[in-house]
Amino acid sequence: MALRGRTLLLPLAAATVLVASTIFLFAAVGVHWRPADTGLPVPPDAAFSTGAVPATLSASSNSTTGGAGVQRTLLSRRERPPRRPRLRFRLRGRGEMRPGRGRRQDLHVRHAARVPLRPPRLVAAVPRRRLAGPHQRRPPPPRYPGGLNQQHSVEYWLTLDLLSPSPCGAAVRVADARDADLVFVPFFASLSYNRHSRPVPPEKKVSVDKALQEKLVGYLTARPEWKRFGGADHVIVAHHPNSLLHARAALAPAVFVLSDFGRYHPRVASLEKDVVAPYKHMAKTFVNDSAGFDDRPMLLYFRGAIQRKEGGSIRQELYYMLKDENDVYFSFGSVQDHGASKASQGMHSSKFCLNIAGDTPSSNRLFDAIVSHCVPVIISDDIELPYEDVLDYSKFSIFVRSSDAVKKGYLMRLISGVSKEKWTEMWKRLKEVDKHFEYQYPSQKDDAVQMIWQALARRVPAIRLKVHRSSRFSRSQRVQG
């Protein structure tokens, strides 16, 4: 069926390195995003029934790339009837994944899908024989390593969503790379750093993590899809602050999905070009929370590492200022000895939770506080927050400048001065927005995965402008030829 509407046609190429099992999964995903002015809602799940999911699957791993003989242009689509913009992906992969124990699941995929922000008219059919029906049992996805590794598992959840046979609507794949807007590169950068960043002597002088990054750079930059626009249309997730350390400069033209910009040079990453994604929270979400102002005996709560380097030295100053205050819990804590469980209990019984800058401007603690409905008190001057262009954090958080926080008595006067009515208003807002910080599979409407896709969608107009401006003279030369 012919596709209608104007789309930015980008060829698709990417490389996936599945570090968890040291198996390479090379994939390329093109994305056509929905526009920023459409708001947050996404279509109901009913719009994507098994028989009408806009995806096409094939056992072949061969794909068509945009060569000179088959390239399409924007002009070729202008005569078609206008249609609401859609978000499109394309994924080409060949590899293996081990979904835990049991039989190995082989991936030989060539998918198509679409990411609409409004209920769409589906324009492509899915061969039913290639999709598992409601009566068929699908193998579970491979598990992500536990512990603190999970807090930076963003690439895992995004990749799962793209591979889902029934996406909920925020990001879907397209069959033709020429119909794509962005190229998603599902390289597991954070997992690679966590597991393979240290060389293993004496056999290896270079870490596996560095070797994988070098292979990634070599693969991507050699592809015609990267060369076409210099990588400006590629999306790479590097959520751990130290991940992709050796490749980030070479891949700087791409859109990065990061936790913050604390360890990035401004020429490599910036809020104008890149996207900030939330950590995966470690505390338990406070389900059916009825613990209001009078039910939370602790006024202020902090549990975590106190002695930090760089911008985190303020933690130690605040510790000595607050440790003897009434109704304040300020203590060292770690993931050892059920640390996450203890922190969760403490946040659930506290009115306010401190989020202080550490080695980097951001930390997982903020998102633990949000899902615990403990009003965050953010003391981090350089912090950048996920989806802040559509989400007003001041309605459920309190921001304090570092220079003010270390003034004697300032912080306690500020917190104690918040009325019960004002706190309750912020608490209710926390219960409304906590869904935006939940990573889950299958992904659900307006959860963290869908919010990240939408944040990336809002980057597309700037990418299009950059790509179109850079190709002005090359188009003129083609016309003259």
C-alpha cells in the first residue's frame, strides 16, 4: 500500500553489539518521529491489534539501501495528499540472543513499524504467519544484569520496544530505509562499560569495552548511511557517564541519549542536540500511596555516598550541617546490605528527599524519590532533567542553589516553611507523573520508553534543518547534472 504524506527519507544503518553474551547483533533502525506540538498522549493499545500492526517481517537479512539509482527525494512526495506526520523505524538484524534458559532464539529480522502520536490509519499489513498470536507463547527477552547495572539500562528497554511484535505506539519500524528519519544504533554502551571496561592482563592490553567501541566507530563511519549526513540522523544511547568514552568524539554528530552532560565536552554533547533520559529507579514504586503529610514522620531524608569528588563535595558539607537536626535522616548507604530496600522504606516515610550533586550532576536518587512520592529537594546547579520541555519539575520538586544550601540554617528554614497544603499539592502531582519514569516491557502509554521516543521526536525538526542546509549545493549539482 502506498505511503501518504511528507516524510524525511533517510537510509538506515546501525550496529548492535550485545555485550551481555558477547554476541554481536548488528542492526539498523530508521525512525520517523511525531512532531513536538502533538503533546504527550499516544494511541490506545487497541489501535495496534495483532492483525493490523504496521510491520512487515521477512526471514531474509538482506536490505535495500538508498543507492543513487533508487534514491527518493522530498519533491517526489509533495504531490501526494497530506497526512499527519508519523514516526517510523526500520530495523535490519542478523544474530542471536539467549532469552535466559531454554532454547536459543535466533533473530533474522527485517521489520517495519511506525510511531504515531495520534491514532493512525495503518498503511502496512503484517503477515500473520510471522507473528505469534494470543494463543502462542513467545519466549521471554534476555534478562539485563542486575544490581546497579540496571540504573543505566536505557538501551536495553529501547531495543526491546523496537523488537516488540506489538508496540504500543510511540516508536515503530518501517520496511524501507528510505522512508526513515533517524537511525537508531542499539549498542549496549553502558553494559559494555560496566562489564568490560578493565583490561584483563597479561593477554589483553586493551579492554573489551574499548575494542567494541573501536569496532562500532569503524562499522558506522564506513557505512554510506552515516556518510550521507555525517551521522547527524543517528541515535546512540550512552547513559552511563563513562560509557562510550573512546568513541564519543568520533560519533559526536549523532544524537546521544544521556543521563547528563557532566563528563562531556560542549562540542560533543549539548541539550540542543541530545536527549536526557531518566535512570531506571531502584526503589519500589509506592503503589496505592495514601501516606499523606501527617503519615510521613520524617521531614528530610538522604541515604547514599557522602564523600564524593568533583562537584559532589557539597554532600559532606551538608552532612555536617544536617546530621543532628530533628526529623532529618542523613546517613551513608550503599546497595550492600539491602540498601535499595532500606532507602525505599525511608523515602516512603519522608516528606522531602534530598538529591545532591555527586560525581556527576545527576543521580538515580532523584527518580527513586519521584516514584516514592517523596518531594525531591534538588541541589545540583548543573543538572539537566528528562523531558523538561514538556514537564514542569517545579510543580513537584524544590530547587536550591548550592551556594544557598550551605548557608547555615537556610535549608531547614526553607523546608520547614512549606505548608501542608503546598506539600500535598506537590505530592499529588508526583503520583500523576511517576508513570513517566517507569521502564517496562511491554512498554505502556507515556512510560519512560515512550517519553524518550517523544523527546527524540522533538529533535527531528532541528536535524532536518541541519541536513537540508548542508545538502543545498549538492542538490543543485544533481539538478545541473
